[in-house]
Amino acid sequence: MGRNVLAMIVDGHVAVNGEGGGVHQPLRNGDYIEVDMAGCKPSAEKSDPEGLDILYRDEGTLCVFKPAGIPVIPDRRPKGSTAVELCRKMLAPEGLRPKPVHRLDKHTSGVLMLALTKEYVHPLGELFAQRQVEKIYLAFVRGTPRPAEGEIDLAIGTDRKKATRMVIDRARGKPALSLFKTLKTWNGYSLVEVRPKTGRTHQVRVHLAHIKHPILCDALYGGGDAFHLSTIKPDYRIGRGRRERPILNRQALHAAELRFRSPATGKDVVVKAPLPEDLVILQGKLEKFA
């Protein structure tokens, strides 16, 4: 028996006739076996990918899909490759060294833009500085926003007690504006689209937390450490001594879309990144049980 399959049984992700099955439980003709694929290792635990999927490319612009768990540039605890390093390895045969022109948090997935050559670093950077790039995020949050859509216009600054955390700071913070719209609701959870009009650090996370709807698994802003199936499935059972693996253990935030006018071609561009597997699984479980 493969090690991963054994671990899934031990951790309670395999049910026989609706109840947790043991490693040595005999099977009979007609038994119904259910395997919860959320028991597989989260994508953030996988080894470094060989490269990143290219979503859009022209003479000066590169947009790639950044998986959750990979930092854009080296962070305080460097481990594994960064998104920039992976892009440079991919394009090294062409003699190109892409440079990032905006950031995504390490545990946020989605569209990341880089300049293919140094000549386009400033033009692309100016698009963001002049708010000429429309950014669209998808966030799974706690609760149901009321009203279902609106704007959050609240300045953001650094938490003076914790440098890695941002807070609403009306007196000393920088202006920050986010537009939000609720796309789907379940019992106690919602899928929200957010369009930040400014680019403050952790803006989407801070604004949603402030309106009492923190992003799932965003421990820094009140969304909890991990999300388990037992939270939403009333009859979920796990044997004594077994450990339930989480459906998700990273902030449920995805950079779904970028819209901009390419400095290289002068054409309007829309780049979309589909939901990654871990968030598809999360949404499926919410649809089924919440």
C-alpha cells in the first residue's frame, strides 16, 4: 500500500459505508468506499516547480501564474525558489532576466506581472503607480457581507506593535480604497470579489477583516490557521488517535485577473488565472456541506 494512501486512511479521509475505515478493515462485495481527496498534501507542501505557467507575454510584459507558497522575492525565511528566480530560469535560454513590477503575498495565488526587459520596468511600474491596472481578487471569507457589495475607503498603515501586520490607521495611514461584491454565499461563508483601487500592503486582507469578514485561513487577520471538513460536515467522523488534515491551510485569496494597456503593443490586455486546485476543493466542499 502506498505511503500517501496509508496516511489518508489513518487520517480519516477514507470512509467505508459512510463511516471511517481502518487500515486492516476487511472489505465485502457491495461496500461503498468514499475517498476525500482534500486529504492529499496541500499544494504549498510540494517541491519547487520547474517553472511557472505563462498566462500572457509580449515584447515587454510577462504574466505568470504564481502558486500559493512561493514568494515573489526572497522573504525573511528563504526556502526554495522565488517566483522571480523560476521565471529567470525559464527564460535564461533567451537571455532574459524578468523583473517584478508588482507583488503578491507568498500564500496568495494568481496572476503576477513582470517586465521582460529593464526598458519596460518603468513603463509597467507607472501603470500601477498611476492606477491604470485593474486588479481583481477572489476571496473566501467568513460570514455574509451586508450589504452584499460596496466600497471600503479606509487608510492603512503599519501596526506599531507588529511590523509584519497592517492596520486601519485613519490618522497616519496611506489612503486605501477597495470595491467588493459578494458572488456566492453559504451557511457562514462567502465568496467575494474585490477590486483594490490602491496598492497598499495586505490591503484586501486588512479591509475585509475590518468589515468583520476575514479571509479563511488568514491567521494574521483573524481568519484562523486552517480549515477542516469537520467544521462544515456535521456527521464527520474520525477514529480515536487519528489526525484530521485540513482542506486548506493558506489564506483563501486568489489574484484572479489583471487588466491593463500594454506599453509594448498599445493594446488592452485581460489576463485571467483560474482558481487553483486547493480553492476548487474548498469551494466544492462549501457547496456540498455548507
